[in-house]
Amino acid sequence: MPESGQEEALIVFTPSGKRGSFPVGTPVLECARSLGVDVDSVCGGRGICGRCQILPSIGEFAKFGITSAPEHLSEPNDVEKRYDEKRGLKPNRRLGCNTKLLGDCVIDVPPDSQVHKQIVRKRAEVRDIELDPAIRLHYVEVEEPDMHNPTGDLERLLTALKDQWGLENLEDCDLHVLHGLQQALRKGKWQVTVAVHRGLRVTAIWPGFRDKVYGVAFDVGSTTIAGHLCELLSGEVVSSSGIMNPQIRFGEDLMSRVSYVMMNPGGDVEMTNAVREAINHLTNELVTEVDLTTDDVLNATFVGNPVMHHLLLGIDPIELGGAPFALATNSGMTLWASELDLDMHRNARVYVLPCIAGHVGADTAAVVLSESPHLSEEIVLVVDVGTNAEIVLGSKDRLLAASSPTGPAFEGAQISGGQRAAPGAIERVRVDPETLEPKFKVIGCDLWSTEDGFQEATESTGVTGICGSGIIEVIAEMFLAGIITTDGVIDGSMAAKSDRIQPDDRTFSYHVHAGEVTVTITQNDVRAIQLAKGALYAGAKLLMDKLEIENVDRIVLAGAFGSHIDTKYAMVLGMIPDCDLDKVSSAGNAAGTGARIALLNQTARDEIEQVVRNIEKIETAVEPKFQDHFVGAMAFPHKTDDFSKLSKTVTLPAPKVAAPDDGDGSGRKRRRRRG
Amino acid sequence: MPESGQEEALIVFTPSGKRGSFPVGTPVLECARSLGVDVDSVCGGRGICGRCQILPSIGEFAKFGITSAPEHLSEPNDVEKRYDEKRGLKPNRRLGCNTKLLGDCVIDVPPDSQVHKQIVRKRAEVRDIELDPAIRLHYVEVEEPDMHNPTGDLERLLTALKDQWGLENLEDCDLHVLHGLQQALRKGKWQVTVAVHRGLRVTAIWPGFRDKVYGVAFDVGSTTIAGHLCELLSGEVVSSSGIMNPQIRFGEDLMSRVSYVMMNPGGDVEMTNAVREAINHLTNELVTEVDLTTDDVLNATFVGNPVMHHLLLGIDPIELGGAPFALATNSGMTLWASELDLDMHRNARVYVLPCIAGHVGADTAAVVLSESPHLSEEIVLVVDVGTNAEIVLGSKDRLLAASSPTGPAFEGAQISGGQRAAPGAIERVRVDPETLEPKFKVIGCDLWSTEDGFQEATESTGVTGICGSGIIEVIAEMFLAGIITTDGVIDGSMAAKSDRIQPDDRTFSYHVHAGEVTVTITQNDVRAIQLAKGALYAGAKLLMDKLEIENVDRIVLAGAFGSHIDTKYAMVLGMIPDCDLDKVSSAGNAAGTGARIALLNQTARDEIEQVVRNIEKIETAVEPKFQDHFVGAMAFPHKTDDFSKLSKTVTLPAPKVAAPDDGDGSGRKRRRRRG
């Protein structure tokens, strides 16, 4: 507050529009702070970090009633000049901490100088991430010890953090910080940088100045573990990678892993060790790629389905294997990385997102965080397709969640010629409605099988089978071409039209490809897909019943599978309820994005816990109507005409590239490399 | 609150006098709770634990205006009868949880039924310990999981703790609890007992009912580590033991241990490991003695001087070895036992009391907690004599603390023939003022050396040297007999009177004992004691100056040494300021008692942290007046007459026995056994 009698000047900050009068000579950063303007600083105004850069606006500002002139700010001083020489200031920018107010001014705070920077996501329908990490760095100058006032070094550090950074609620520090505290203070000549977790606890200390700190967002899937290493103060993803989940050796799918525990006492410990080792391997890979060490990682977030969640935490998942499918906990957990034997900074904290119910995990919670149906005015259906399909339906008023037992058919399992997505797998199929001839694309090649050069381009991989998205497409195309009836029967009469249709036991099958591996779609394959899509549809329908709605406004397909299928075909097959196709989108690896949001924004953690508590959990197994819907959804839709029209207007999803936000690209890319 | 229209009865609880009206049929325990009457319960009113026993008072109670009749309470029901048969109720007692109010009643709550039981300490001048441990047990019945409402097992447990025990602030649980949670709930058929730390966090879970939980109070001395194993809900000490501090192999005294670290990189880690191993050894001994395991220990408290404190915590003590003697921290710390590699329940919490200053440790903080000068109306001087003397002076208005560099002379070091207190060491000496002949007692024998049978009784140990209290006595007695002048010179002219006085280089010495070991008091020995007692006195005087007082009202001598010297001799030598000898007392192992108070009463932890923050810390090294006082205090007092009078009225301290409260008996006993 200005003192009376002192000369004052008016300062207006843009874009916030916050304004106030301050005594001439007040540093701009100080003005910003006392007005609550969001200006970043790690060094606390000492001209070291360069994060408080501001852009003076020059000219007549009628709307503010002031003239903002260059001479209304102090000339660049030695500190600013040195910073500019060493690290470089952008044109016209000043350091807010070393620039003093001399007269009326309009000051723009560029986006990169704001603490709570927005990290823009590419998809228009989702909110940007506001940067607010759980770990913050603070550079402080600590008072030296004095025999006349013998306080502890820690207490003087905490006083400095309180005085210089307003950290009032600090509850001392981790024991390991205390181990290195005295040496760090002396080595840094009483100037140190500390990392503070959630504004409450000092978790690391380094001598001198430091302005980078890292965290990893992990998505622990049954098949793949993906990680994004982020610099927490900028939000930048500095490296991404994926690794196979080594638990696969204990069982391909979740239930066989739970069975393994039931059959093998101590099997849970084996699997816990396996997944933690894999995470450590992945962390090492992530940091090594950018010349860091695991010591640089101070925070991590984890998402995963309930069984992965429990095994990561070292909890026997046996209760998840049978009714009533009781979770050990449905709360989010903040732990030391060391409690999970994770190779990170020894005081690193990890946050594990909450599971929603016994079949609906922290991965689904992360999808909710990413897609934010709980903030939507529209009714949104979010479907994360994997071995089971997790389904979330609702809006800001009410949100429901359930898991549908789709089985693994959508992932290529239990399908003749089916395989996991990997180079050589058929992922796109078109069937000519006239000739019934198929053409296809395989993962790792952009050519159709009918195009010149396909043979050469796929020489190294060959055609190895058909993956989930390929199965969806071929069955939908077969249906659109009339090879499959609405009841799901491969129509033997079509054999007259093409020898692609062949008798097979007492049914018929459709021949896609001959070679080292023969890919044929059998009647059983069609049935498997019918069962899977029937379960998925029935789950969505059950939630729609609960919400008493006939239609949804928007559909989001999440997960690797969701991002690889053409949404049109999902609707052709009746996997999802009717919806304007423009309002059906693919969210990519939304679970991984949710993990990253929780990593970069601490309040998102509180938000998702609140949302998860309020979600209405529906257990399909005890809902009598689920079975009715399931039976009713086995057939294919009757609206063939509509879809043939749609197929002209809807384009295929763009090829996926390694984009950590809203894409599963990196995970997929790695999987291919490793596949 | 009673509902209108319902029949009500008046209930009065004694001794609290709390009263209220309740609907007929209300259980007495419920009445007590709603009136805030302190009645214990572990089972939550299920008639299992028997802790809520009450004693109905029968008769006319004019002062309360009611008649309390037997029929005003319900008849004993099956639950009470079963409890009485299985575990036995004391005569006339009832279970408060199963006794219902039928008419006006006076109910007495016996001391052993109160949660906040008082643990009576023997010394009249100290306060009793109010039982309020950091760990409490709660028996709960948890709702079973249900597919229609799929919450986590943990969340249903927390709900039960909230509903059945009013634990509103629980912040979930330790990860290891989560590991055993689901099994415990099912094994206990949804009835479990949980341990809650400070009302905030679940730290252990057991199937079924349990009503005992243990903790250990540790006093980590440079020489000895003592531990008292306590049952936390009764406050009972169930076993006590002591063990040598194995750090002795790195240096006899503190400064040589710090030097060891300076000379040997990694020496701090060696010493940290050594002390932790010894603590683990001691813990195992304590629990084994009473057929428990280390898993039963859920809480522990630690006190020790600053170097011991830092080494226990794994903090390099090097900064304590030189000015400005900066502590890493001067706050109390609550940690997991596992953070210190301690062998206890895997979620056990330890509390380390705060150090006061670089030379005044957590042991002194514990002495303050035990002796409570901060609550005293009188001005109290508390002196804990060891290698250094820790001095605390003041009252409830103001408290000061300092450490005086007495050196180890009081412990028998740097004295010819001096030794640590152990069997065979001379501990009592009398010098006949006429003949100048000495008589003495050694540790381990109750006979004077001049009595019949002394030779035989000491045959196994022999006379091995003289310990601290023996040195004090012999020098004081020599002074009282005129062998030593007020300047501290052994008077050569006395050689004419007895050949016990012999020339020795250019001075004289006094011969106490000849045998395998010869015990002679040399001029150097007298000088060493003069330096030590001068430093002690100067420290006390410095604090008296700061407080602007000439006299103290009361003096407490703490520590093993303080409990073995005759306070009279301390005053004869001028170790302590003048004070009415009736007001000089020995507190025994007050540091150990302070550790036990902090173990049994959680609010004592907050209390001592507050007191330590407010203590004025005086560093003698930077106080010019200290040197003046020191020089002035080298001589012996001139008041010989007063003391010869006193020696008739003051009796020796009673022999110490193994009493954990206010005595160092157990530690001493063990030391002897091991010595």
C-alpha cells in the first residue's frame, strides 16, 4: 500500500487488466505480486532466473487514461545487462524484478512469464492444461548461523522460505533433505534452491540456483507401460517412451494374472516386482535420452486399471478376481517413490490416481480428467475400449461409470488370424461392394495391398495377421457389402458372386489374404465381434437408461484401440449408440493424457478425487437390464443406407505421430519398434 | 439431548461431578461420552474390552439432590455376565457400555477406567504423567462390500472409524496397512482393531479384538543406551534395559567421535549404523523378555545430546564440532521407524525430541519435560552433569539454557585412578577430620572399607579405581578435613599429621587405597575437579546474571552422576550456587523419564517443542562474563562451618533400585551386570 506523501505512479498489467498505484521506485515484479498478477519467478527477484520477463507497452492508453512512456521505467541496470548478455532477453523485454516503476505504465505479461501457463492441447473440444505442478522450486538466501542465536539450519531455511516466498504452511522437511542440508547451505554460500511439494514440505535442496525439475506421467497398461518425462516448470514433454509390461509372462490378460496369484502364493509379489522393475527401466530410458539421471525426477503420476493399480501398490489383487470385486481403496494416494521401490530422487513423491470401482480403474479416472465430461454441458459418452470397455456417461450434472465385459476380441484375441497391433498386422480393410474383393493396409506401410510396390514395402514384415481395428473394418465392410446379414450370418449365397466366400464346416468364411499367414474371417470371428460390440453397446445403453436419455450429444473413443478404429465403422457395427458422426471423436491415449494433467496440475488431483467420489458406479453384473440390452444389441443395425452415405463424407483419422498430447503416437511407435 | 415426552433420569459422575439428564434406557457409557466424562473404551461399547468399568454409588446424595438406588440401573445382561465369567469384574463394578440408566444415579469412574489415567511419579515435586499416547487402538465393525455400492475396503473402514469413534480427521492409512487390509477384514469377519497415530492416520490393523500396544522410550547416551518398553494404554513399564553405546569404539567422548568423522570420511555412517544396530539389539532384548516381538512396538521416543541426536538421524555431526556449532535442526521430528532402519512394526512411528542448541540436546529437552521448570512458580536450576554440564534456569516466566564445558573429570576421566561407574569403583568416601584416615565404599558392596567382611565381599571385583561421585566426595571430605585449602592446594604441612599425605613431584598427594590398584588423589586431580566445578558454577552464575537474580529457589541435579553424588558435597565444593539444602534434589535419569513422558503423552511433545522454542539459549563461549565467573569459582567456598553442621542433618540419598520412574536404577543395574 502506498504511503501518503510519497510520489506514486499507476501501473496497469495486461492481459489481466489489474492495476494499482505504487511509490515511484517500486520494482515491477513487486507491483505484480501485490496486485496478484500471475508473474513467474524462481530466484525470488534476484535477476537470475529470467522468468519474470515483462514487455512494456508504449503509447497513449485512452482506456486506462494514461500515457506509457519508455522513461516511465528505470534504465536497464547491471543485473539486467548481465542477464541479457549471458542468457539473452527477447526484444523489448525487461526483467520485472530489476525494472523500477518511475511513472505511469502499461506492462504486458507474456504467456511464458506466467506461473500458471496454459499448455495448449490440440483437440479443440478439450480444455488446456493449466500449469500448476505439485513440485515448485524456490531459490532462497538463508541467514548464517550465529552463536548468539543458535537456531537450526533447517529452521533458518524455513524462515527464509516464509519471508522470501510466503510459504507459511511448511511442515519441515524429509529426513533425507536434512542429511544433505548443512553441506548444501555451505557449498552454496547460504544460497540454495529447494523443491517444495504441494507448498507443504521441502523435498530436495541444491546449492546455488536451479530452475529445472522433472516428473514422469506413467500409464501402466496390462500390455504396455508408457511414460512421459516432463519439465515441471514449463510443462514441456522432454522425452516419451513405452515398454512391454513384463507381467505378460504371468498371463496375457488381467484375469489370468489374478488366477496366477490364486494358484501361486506369492505370485502377487512377483508381479509387483516385475512391474516396478519395468517402470524403473523405463524411467532410466526416459532420463538417459535427455542426459538426465533418475535423481532429477521428483514427482510421478500413475494410472492403470484396478489390477495394475493394486499390483503397482503391492496389494494382492485377489479380491478383484471375484464378486463383489472389492477394491482395497478407491482414493488417490500420495506416496514416496521409495515406498514403491521406484528409482527416482530419494524423496520423489508419486501420486496414484483413484480407481472408480472394482472394474473401473484409475486409467478411467484419468480419461475423465482428460475428457472432462464432468464439466460438460452436453451429455458425453466416453468409451475406453480394451479387454473390457470402460464406459462413462453424463455431464456436469451427473456422471455414471460402468465396465462392460467385451472380452478381448477388439484387441485381436480369440479371432482366427487375430493379433496385437504390430508391424505386419492388417489394420485397414475395404471390400468392393460389387466384386467383393478386399484391399487392405498393414501397420508399417502406407500402401493399399492392391497398389504397386506393396509387396516390396512389406517384404521385411510380411502380412502377419489382423489387428483389432482391421477386424472391425473388415466385418463392417463385409456387412456394408452384404456379405454379412444384420443377424451376423456370413451369407453363403454370396459364394456364387465371389470365391472369397467359402464353405467352412457348416458355415461360411471370407478370405482376405493368402501368404505365409492366411487371413480369413470365419463365422466364429463375426460372432466374437458381435458379442463384444453387444456388450459394449449394452453397457452404454444401461447407463443411458439410468440417466433416462435416448440419445447422447457427444461420443469420445479413448484408448489405443479407440484411436485406431474409424469411428464410422464403430457406428456401422452398432458398437456405440446413434450420434451425429461429427460429434464422435477419438481421444487417443486419454488415460496417459490424464496422468500428465495430474502431473502438471496439482489441483487436478483434488478435482479428480472429488469427481470419482461423486461418480455413480454401475455394476453391469447385477443389473438385470444389462442382459436384455446385450441380447438386443447382438444384431447389426438396419441403417445401411445412412452409413453408405456417411462413408463419403467422413475421412479416415489422420495418421498418428509421436505427439504426447491427445495422441497415442509415441506409445504406438515404440510398440512397433519393439514389436 | 433428551427428547421431550420421553422419561428421563439424572446421572451424576464422580469424581468429575459432571451431570445430565438422559432418556431412560441410555447406556451409562453413552451418558458419560455425551457429558465429556473421561471413560475409556477400546471395543467401542461392545462389552469386550472391559475398560469402561464403572462403580455405582448407592444411597442418598443430598448434595446432588438424588437417591441412587441399585434398581436405577439395568440388571447385568448376558454380555456383562460373560465378561465377568471370562475376565472377572471387580466387586460391585459394572460395564458402562452394557449398563442402562433406569433412574437417578451417582456413578463413580475409577481411575483405571479413565482414558487419561494419571501415572503417579514418586517424587512429590514433579507432576504425574497424564496418559495420552500417540497410538490408540480402536475396535470397529466394518460394512461389507456390496456390488451395488462399490467403495474401497479402506474407505468403509475409515467410515466405520468416523461413525463409531468420531475420528473425523483421518487421512487414510500407511501403504503397508493397505497391503494387509483386505485379508485382515475378511479374517476378522469385518471386525478389526486398528492402531491410529495421533488421531490422524491408521498405522496398523489386526483381525478381531486387541487391547494392548507397545512403545519404547529410548535415552541414547554417549556411553549407554537405555530403553523402557511400555504398554501404551496402561502406561505400564513392562521391561527396561540398557546397553553400551557401541560408538565408544570410535571415541570415548563426543568430541573424539566428531573428530573421527573429520578424519574418516564416511565415519558418520559407520557410527549411525552402530547406534541403530545397538538400538535394534536393545529393542529385541526388551520385547523378548516379555514374550513379545518387535512387531508389537508401534511407537518410540528418542532423546540424546546433539551429537547422538544427529548420528541417530544419520546427519553428519561435523558442524557440531566447531563454531558456530550449528544444529541441522532444532525441531522435534516424527518419522517412520523404517526411515532410521529400526526393527519395529513396519509402520511404527518414532518421535525424536528437539535439541535446544548446538551444545544443549534433546536429552536436556527431556530433562525439562520431566522437571518442568517452565511450569514452576519458583526459580529452578536444573543441572545435568556429564562430560558437559547442561544448565537450565528459570521459571514459568522465563527459561534459559546453556552448556558449561566441565570436561569429563566428574565422570572419572582425566583423574589418576579415575574410572567409569562400575563394580569395584570407589563411590563413597569419608575422611576422619582427626586422624585423616579414609574409609570408602565400592560399587557392588554395601560395607565400608573399614568394616568386617569388606575384603571378602569385594573379592570378586577388587577395588578397581574411583568413579565420579567418589572423587567429589573424597575431595570434599579432604577439604572439610583441612587437607585441601580453599585455594585447592593439598596442604603439605598435613603430612606431619598423617602419612596418607605424601610429597609428589613438587606438590603433595593423598593416599586412599593400596592394593592391585592404588588410588591416590593428586594435586592435578584436585585441579581437574576445580576446573570442572568452576565451569559448572560459572555457567549457572551466568544464567543467574541474565535473569538478574542472586539466589535460586530450588536445584535439581539430573543424570546418572547427579543421582549418585551426595548433594551436600556438591555444595561443599561449590559446584552449585547457594540454596537451602532441603531444596536441592536429585532427579535420577530425568532425560529417560522425559522420553517416557513424551512416549505416553502426545501433547507433551507439542509442549516441549513450544518450550524449547521459547528457551533463551546462552552460548558460554561468547559471553565475556563466563570467563570471569569461571576464574572466580575455582576456589572452594569459605563456609566450612555451615557444611559441617549440614553434614549432621542431611542423610545420604537412598540406595537406588530398578525403578523406571525418577530413578536410573535399571540403567545402573544393567551397567553393573554388563560392566
